[in-house]
Amino acid sequence: FPYLIVPKIAITIIIDDIVENIGIAKEIWEICDNITLSIIPFKKDSVKISEYGARRKLPVMLHMPMEPFGDINDYSHFLTTFQSKEEFFRTLKENLNSLPYYQGINN
């Protein structure tokens, strides 16, 4: 089959919601600069990590906080089943606008 195209095989590693400070992000990217970091919005260094990644062309995603299992004291910035439609979309928009330069969204 001369026209058969075989896709290249790729593996993507995403470190999900682990990064809360820029030091940890830099350490992870020192291991491999192709590891994608999924950043929780509104943490101390969230924007700094995203900007650092963008300057160095490193992959960054936005970790969209969703309703967790178990007890948690603060549901701000979480998308939850008990929000009104308006609250849900307001929270979604706030989260999407909270972080620059991300290349995708996950949870």
C-alpha cells in the first residue's frame, strides 16, 4: 500500500494538579521539558508557572477544578452540581480567564 500513512506513536505525560509553586514546576521540567503541567487556577504561583512555560515553549494546561469527593471547606472556583446555571458559567469563565498561555483544559 504505497499510500498507507502510519501515524507516529506519541506518549503525553500530564502532571495533573500537582503544581502549586514555581520551584516544583521548574524541577519537573528539568527532568523532561516535554512533560505537560496542569495548573490549578488561583494558586500562589499559577500565573508565574504559566508565564514561565510560555517563555520557554513548555506545555501547560489549565486544571479545571470540579466538585471533589469528600469534605472541602472552600468550593470557590470549583464547578459543582449544586451551582445555578449562572454560577456555573460565571465560575467557568473566571477559571478560563485566570491563567494565561494554557494549551488545553483537563480534570
